[in-house]
Amino acid sequence: MIGIGVIGAGRIGRIHAGNVAASGRARLVAVSDALESAAASLADELGTKATTRGAILADPTVGAVLICSPTDTHADFIEEAVQAGKAVFCEKPVDLSSERIRACLATVEKTGKALMIGFNRRFDPNFAEAKARIVAGEIGKVELVTILSRDPGPPPIEYVKRSGGLFRDMMIHDLDMARFLLGEDPVEVHAVASCLVDPAIGQAGDVDTAAVLLKTASGKIAQISNSRRATYGYDQRLEIHGAKGLVRAQNVPLTTVETANSHGFRSDPVLPFFLERYAAAYRAELSAFLDCIEKGVAPSPSGMDGLKAQILADAATESATSGRPVHPIY
Amino acid sequence: MIGIGVIGAGRIGRIHAGNVAASGRARLVAVSDALESAAASLADELGTKATTRGAILADPTVGAVLICSPTDTHADFIEEAVQAGKAVFCEKPVDLSSERIRACLATVEKTGKALMIGFNRRFDPNFAEAKARIVAGEIGKVELVTILSRDPGPPPIEYVKRSGGLFRDMMIHDLDMARFLLGEDPVEVHAVASCLVDPAIGQAGDVDTAAVLLKTASGKIAQISNSRRATYGYDQRLEIHGAKGLVRAQNVPLTTVETANSHGFRSDPVLPFFLERYAAAYRAELSAFLDCIEKGVAPSPSGMDGLKAQILADAATESATSGRPVHPIY
Amino acid sequence: MIGIGVIGAGRIGRIHAGNVAASGRARLVAVSDALESAAASLADELGTKATTRGAILADPTVGAVLICSPTDTHADFIEEAVQAGKAVFCEKPVDLSSERIRACLATVEKTGKALMIGFNRRFDPNFAEAKARIVAGEIGKVELVTILSRDPGPPPIEYVKRSGGLFRDMMIHDLDMARFLLGEDPVEVHAVASCLVDPAIGQAGDVDTAAVLLKTASGKIAQISNSRRATYGYDQRLEIHGAKGLVRAQNVPLTTVETANSHGFRSDPVLPFFLERYAAAYRAELSAFLDCIEKGVAPSPSGMDGLKAQILADAATESATSGRPVHPIY
Amino acid sequence: MIGIGVIGAGRIGRIHAGNVAASGRARLVAVSDALESAAASLADELGTKATTRGAILADPTVGAVLICSPTDTHADFIEEAVQAGKAVFCEKPVDLSSERIRACLATVEKTGKALMIGFNRRFDPNFAEAKARIVAGEIGKVELVTILSRDPGPPPIEYVKRSGGLFRDMMIHDLDMARFLLGEDPVEVHAVASCLVDPAIGQAGDVDTAAVLLKTASGKIAQISNSRRATYGYDQRLEIHGAKGLVRAQNVPLTTVETANSHGFRSDPVLPFFLERYAAAYRAELSAFLDCIEKGVAPSPSGMDGLKAQILADAATESATSGRPVHPIY
């Protein structure tokens, strides 16, 4: 069984570390965090050891690392890890600068080590099944993709300020999903955005409501909408139209219970946020990463997928600001 | 075009007369009612004439009559009409006494005239489609039928007193539907019933909540439940299980609109009562009756279907009263 | 009862004339058509008379006309009719040239006669209910509108050539709906479009798949997608997000029947095309027009609504062609 | 943390032992099985020890046992365990003889130890939520309960022969659920049953398709239907009608993905069988048992619930055989 080190013991690091521990396929060797107490607490909970990043990278029993530290450390840590001979799974985004990502990927390539990027939604059982049906030809050639993604509420303003903006922080997932579903890179990006949910977000220079229109070279179209507000849960849906029909993935409700009275029928809100909605996705994502290591499968989403999503997020940011479409260069 | 006379200008007579007038396939020659003003008002509305039942039966331009008068007149009027050479459509039930029905059907048979009974639900587009899929073999051999039927609210107590009781007045429709879906006659009837909705119904000697369990000779099973109360509209559903799968027909909502907020998703109540839910069924029923006349198709539901449903309603009434199963003899 | 003349006895003229005849609120005085036999056949069917447009306009018993003739006659016929003192209902669009529409509306204004434009979808019971819930404040302030509209299949190429293009022929309905739901005029229009369904449409200079992104001055956003293909019926949906929740209107299925087997659950395709889906909308639309005449209510959709939708359709056409956003001037 | 011993390492024992190990609330001290290798294999997998039942009962660190052995050992093992001072969770049924259950419960009562019975469905999040809404008064006083339960396919014939028959083996869950939802004991039981799925089941003296009608002293009604066949997954639904409305719990689909084409819309089969459908229920059930031990809450479902369900299953068996209703005495 491969030994795994987890770098970063925050919210997402805890999810991945827990999944490693319960996987039955890999051994959780150690966890590290800039905040020692966070690493210690997580290690204690999972029956593993807390140590430093350096020690993890130096440990020959560690075959792979999961990078779950803050965004501005991702590119450096990826480079250190591949140079230390580890396979790497890194949470999105690789970096907020696409130039930095390009340099990082070049370094990775030289080492020949595997790098997989954490676009977890590709592994959601519902979205993965939708993709599988497209691949199986059930709807014919893809023509139009619609992705809707709404957070239950806005993040803290401090988070917003460091986030790179809605397109790079939130919509980047949907931009990756659009590429995943279109099977082709967008060449034209139109974005509009507003601050309608919380004026403080606008004062911080960001937006909270946005929509994007994408077009590929062959003429396929994608629409994405985002909002930092959804009163009925974490809204995550997609619908794809092809020459032969449509496939769509709906939300997952809290329960299947309905009540009816003179006001009609009431069914449940959808799962509240990503921890609940994407619990299975995080497990499947880890499993896919372990497949890469064990079977030599090419990592997917790859570093290049991470770069292209970032380029699209930059393009959307620029379009929303300038009011003009942007033609991304990958 | 065949000439039609409508006998009875009450609520159901008005529906049928209006459908004849708008059918484009038959001519509404005249309407009659024991209450002259009711006939006059309906005739005026539809641009036809009001007359007496006798005049309708004597009119050689009338080829068929629709009997929509009170239940206790049905058997007599059917006999008069077939003896006058008319094809007859009669609202259910033929009579509250199965002996009287047998005698009436014997008279009809002697004349060779067509008699069709108004079990309108067989013509509901949803229920008819469910039946068509059974006939097409989509679910294999039928094993278990569940029928649910709930009125939005109890009828007036005066109506209850004359109705023959819930099994003969309300469940008779579901008993006919069970035979229609099972494709076989029940040989064992278990019924339980209560007065839970309105004590006045109990004081009038009737029940308002009931369920029946039916078994056929080959072992097929049907369940029926009825209530005189449904806060969310007129609840009319059925589900049939066969060897290869299930088919079911759901209710029809007022609109397809949904709203969502922190309480979840709210969709509309279902169509409020039979006038709305079965509007299309009444039109299709008339069309089927005209097919009988024009094409010589055997009427369905037939007088025998009317008799058998009545026998089952009697059996259910007896079972609910005695607490013992009843084995109906047709 | 007001007397109505119907000008144009083609597909849509037949619908409106039939609805007038069955309305019980207005008298169908006469129908006309450039093709005399079309008018004669419709008149015969509905028990009214066929005549010329001139005779209709000269008839003092005609209080209002419904203009259902080809698009290029609309503006002229509107002007003639209002100058003849008639209230006018005119099918969309008023004209393919927004300048011609402006001139026509100026003429109408001078006469003070009522002019209502046939954006029938505002009267669909589902869409009207969605709007009513917005107006009632159920979802708070509107933030994001998504409209999806897909025809079951492409129209004949000859129709496409004369149609003014997908944005003016098909999406104009959705652009009007966006204004209706946003409660505000878009000031920024981004459009992308492709020919993915039928190469002959591209050869005719048109597109068959398109999406538009709209933004209003206050920052509200709307997304529209259109396709000339939908294998599962006529797809007509909308979803509106506001500060307090969402409201959406789904399609109407053929029946409520479902079957289940090892492949899962199958429910029906949606109503096949506009005649079925919007049958109730056309009746409600006529009823609204009669309300204008009888009660002096201001017509809605108004001529100005017709103009603004046309301006948006022009803007979308220009944006899709130029690849740049357009800022419409109303 | 309380120490737990698991007696029986078959399919259901493995589920419960795994849940104890992962609970974070209890310590899995040991597992035993008549088949030593089964216990050894499970112990190895969960990092605990395999031992004998005697050793578990003698171990002072074991505070509670989970009895997951064959049905015919349940009553004996319960008695041994409570006499050894352990709290007991026992899989349903306590015994196939209601007399033996009564004797067993008397023994339990003398020891004062907690006994909880494994009617897992009460803990399904959907069914538990339905019950919670009834308790909260959302539908008013309960009037009519409908429970549907269909296995995906028949069990092995050897299992059927030892099972006590469909009513005691399968419907006992639904009979418990009926009591749970009615909040009252049935006093009248009508059952019908057939062998429609597999003739071998009939040859073994059992049935595979059955329906029951229950009535309580206050007039509440319950309907249950069972089949050993469902091509679209493990069908587990319930619907409760009350004075103010209905509450129902639907199945859980494999995914939320739908496809549409000219045949209509296809959604997924439901979860395949109890391991998937009731995974969360088994965890919640264990949690409730631990609550009993830790907080002294009275166990629910109790031994008396186990007895009453068995009495109802006996009554249904007798009714289906005799063709007469049975009035159970508890």
C-alpha cells in the first residue's frame, strides 16, 4: 500500500486525510500544517503522526502527497514535492497567475511525476454519470451546455479579498466542468457580473452574481451562472443538449419526503454545501489519484486542465471588467 | 351526423351536452329535464331545443340518447330508450340494485341496441395510457394493482343519504378500474371502513374513509383506498405492478411552477375536482360512444361492466359491515 | 358583444378565429385572407362570413381586428385598422425593421386606439403564474433569469430565408419574456450562435443554435438559449432567481404516466409544439385583449413591448455576427 | 466508551460490527460466530478479536451485545446476554413463536437490562423524517397509511423454507412500520397472498406476493403490499394521509441523472437492495441503541414492539391461509 502525506490540515485537508485513512488502499503516513496544532489535532484523530512538510518530503515511505495548503503555496509545494520524487495531488487552483502555473507544470514535466488537480466535481457520481452518458453517445454530439452553481451564502469578506475574485475562486470549477462536458476548449468568453447579494463584496472589489457565455472553435456553446446566494441549499446542476437528446444532473435533496396540503406539495431543500454534496466525489477523486499511481494511468484532471481553467477564469474576469469578449490563448 | 338527445340537464348532463355540441361529430337535437327551466337554460346556452323525454324518444332524428338523470331513473329510462330504438349512453350506476340491473340488461339485450355505461375514468388520458401500456405488454403479466381515490371534500349530507353509501357512490369507479386493469374479475372482497372526516356522515349511516382488498381466481391482487377528504386537490392515482415492471399514472398539477426557499421546493396542488381532472375523459368517452354507433364497435364499458362493478360495490359494503370477506357472484 | 374581424386565415389566424368563436365574449363577424379560399374555408368551419380586409375595416359592427397576416403586412394593416377606428391585436413581430415599428406606433398613438402585440407566452398559465409569484414578492428582488426555448425541429428552409433570422423569428419571444421577468430593460447584449442542426440553415445565412447574455442597468442578468432541435418535444422552460429564492416553470408532459423496469423510470415527452403547449395561452391572450377593449385596460404586451423586443433581437443578431456586445437604444 | 461484542458474523453482523468500529462512540471488543472462520475474518478486517459467545458474555469490558446470529438462536442468546448483565440489541425477529417471545421478554424484564429490536427501517432518514412530521402535527390526525415494500428478487429457496413465510420474514418490517406510523395497534387483519413470481416458492409452501389490510380500534386504516420482485430496484415507499394533508417518503435513485429523447425522460433505478438503501439506517439504529445505554433512554423499537409485529405477522399468515380476517390479541 502506498504511503501518503497530507500537507495542510485545514477544512479540505481534513477531508482528504480522513478519506486516505478510510480508503483501505493507502496508508496515511503523516500530516503537516503551518499551524502545528492543526496538524497535531488531525493526526490524533486519525491515528497518524504530525510532522513538517520537509519531513514528509524526505520520508521514503511516502510515495505521494496531497497538497491542501493555502493557494499561494500550491505551485511552490508542487515543485518541491515532484522534485522530491512524490506523486502529487493538489487542490485547485495551482496558482492565481497562469504564468506561474506554466512554470510549475514545466518543472513537473521534467520530473516525470504524476500531478493531479482537485476539480472534485468531475467525480460527483451524478456529474460523472452525465459525462459517461455523453461519452457513451447517448445524446449524440454535444451542442449546448448549461451549468448552474450557487453557493448557499457569501463567504467571509476576508476570504473574498484573498480569493482572486468570483471567477477564479468559484466559477473556475464550472469553467473546468464546461471544458469537461464540451470536450473542447472555448475560444470566446463573454462575461457579465454584478454585486447583488452583499454590498461589502462590491466594496472589496468583487462580484457575487455572474454569468458567462463560451463558444468553442466548432461552434459548441456553454452557459454558466453563479451566485453567492441560494436559500434552498447548495445548488449544483448541469444540463447538456446534444444532437440526439439531453442529459442532466439534478441536485440531491436532504430526504425524499414530501408533504402536501392546500398550498401544494413541499419537498426538501438540497444538500446544504460542498461537504455534504461532494462527500462521495472526494472519495472517488482520491480513488482516481490512487489509480494513477498504482496503474500508471495519466492523471485527470491534469496540470494542463488546471492551467486552462485558470486561463478561462482570467478571461472571464477581464470580460466582465471590460465589457468585451475575450479570446483566451492556452 | 347522428342526432343526440340528452336526458337530464344537471351538472353531468351539461358536460355531456356541451361536448356533443362541440364534437363536430354529432348533432345535439334536444335536451330534457324533469325541471323544465334547467332544460330550457341549457338548450338556450347551446343553441338547441328543450323538450320532454317522451318527445326525444319519439323523435326519429334522434339516434342516441345520453341518460344523465338521477340514479333511480336510469334503469327505467334505459329500457324506454332502447325500446324506442335508440342507442344509449347512461351515467353510472345503472341502478343501486344489482337485480334491477340484471333485468334492465335483459331488456336491452332483447332490443339489440347499444348500451354504454359512463365509467369516465377509463377515458382519462393518463389512465387510458397506463392501460394501453399493460395491453402492449410493457410490464408483463399484471400481479398487483393499487388505486387511490380521494375527493377534495365530503358531499352534502343530503347527497350522502341518497347515495347508496361510499362503496356504491364513490368506490364503484375504482372497482370498475380494478377490473379494467386486472383484466379479470375479483372473487374475494375484503373491505374496512371508518368515519373519520365528518361525524355527520357516520350519523347518516355511511363511512368516509375506506379500503378494499381484492383477489382474482388466478391470484392477482388489487388494493383500493378512498377518502372524502384531500386538502391538496382531487387525488386520483393508480399503480400497477407486473412481472416485468411497473406502470403508474400520477395526478395532474394546476401548473408546472415550483418555488424554492429555505423550506424547500413547493409545487402546485393537483386539479381540484372531477370537472377539471376528467374534462378530457368526458370528451373521449363521448367519442368512444359515437364510435360504437358509427362503427358498430361493442360498447365498453358495457352494461355487464356496470353490473359487475355494482356487485363488487355491494360486496364491499357487506364486507365492511360484517367484518368478513365476501365472494361475489356475477 | 364586440364584433371581431380576423385578417389572415393561416395557421395562427385559424387559432385566434376559433378562440373568438368559442369565447362567448365576442362575435366573430368576418375573416379575410389574401387567399380567398383560405378565408372561405375558415369562415365555413366557424359559421361566419369570408370577406375582404377592406370590408372588415369598413364594417361598423367590427370593433376590433386581429391581424394574423404575413409579417411584412403587419405595420401597414395596423395603421389602416387604427385609422379605421378599430382596436388592434397584431401577431408578433410588428415589423422586421425597428424604424418601421416606431413610425407605426406613432400613427397608432395619434388615433388613440388600443394596440396589443401577440407575445403569447406571457399568457401561458405556467409562465403567467411564475410572473405572478415574482410580482407577489415570493422570491424577493429578481437577480438572474434563465430562459430555455427549443423547437422540436427546424422549419422549412423557405421559411428560414424569410424569417429575419433566428434571433428575430424565434428568440424574440424569449427576449420579450426576459424583459417581462426582469421588469427592466437590458442595456448590454452578448450573443453567440452556431449552425449545428442543419447545414442548409447555415447556407441560408442563418443559425440554429444560439445563446444570449443580457444585463440591465441595475445589474440584473438574463441568459437565453435557443435551438431548432429537441427530440423530446417542444422545450419551453424558465427559472428566475431572486434574493429570497427561485421560481421556475417546467414543461408539460403528454401524460403523467411512468413505467419502470431495469433501465429505470421513463416518463413522457413534453407537449410536441406550440399549438399544444400554448393552446391555453392563446385563449388567455384573447381574453386579455377583450379586457382592454371592454374595460379600457392598457394593452399589454403593448406596441412599445413589440418595439423593444425587436430592438433586442436586432442587437443579438448584430452581436452574434460581430462577436462584440451591443448596447441597445430603445 | 462502552465495549460492544457482536454475536454472529454473517451479512448483517458484518454491517453492525463495521458500524461499531467506525462509530467513534463505542469500542468493538470482540466478534463471535458458530463458524469460527467467519468471526476470524471479520475480526481481522476490523482490527478486533474473534472469540466465543461465552467469552463475550463473560468479558466485563463488554457492556452490550449485538445479536446477529440465526433467528432460532435469538431468544436464547437474548436471555443469556441479559442474565450476563449486558444491554442487548437483537436483529428481528426475536423468535418465530410469539409464545417464546413472551417468555423471553419476561426474562429480560426481570433483569432490567435494555433490549432493543432491529427494525432498521424506523431509522431510515426518509421514513424517520416522515414520522417526525406526523409527530409534529403537519398532517393532523393520521387516517390512512399505505406501505409498499418489494424485494428486487426472490431469496434462495433454502432461505424461504426456513424463513417462517413471507409475512414473518418480509412483511414483519412493514407491520412494525404500520404500527409506528399509525401510533396505534391494529385490531383487525385481512390478508391475501399468491405465488406469482416463482412456482418454487409455492412448492415450498410460501407465497411471494401479498397484501394486508389493517384497522385499529379508532378506525385508522393501513394497507401493505409486498412482492419478492421489483425489476427497478428495492422498492420501499410509504404514504400517510391525515386530516390536514399527506406525507410520503419516496425511493432513493442511484443518481439524479436524467436523459431525454423521443421516448421521453429516463431517470435512474432506485437503490438495489437493503445494504445500499438502509446503510444510513443501520448507522442511526446503532446510534439510537448507544443513546439507550448512555442516557438511559427506553429502547425503541422495544421487545414489546418485536412481539406485536410477530403477532401481526402470525395474524396475516393465518388470514391469508384461512381467507378470514383475524383479530390479534397482544
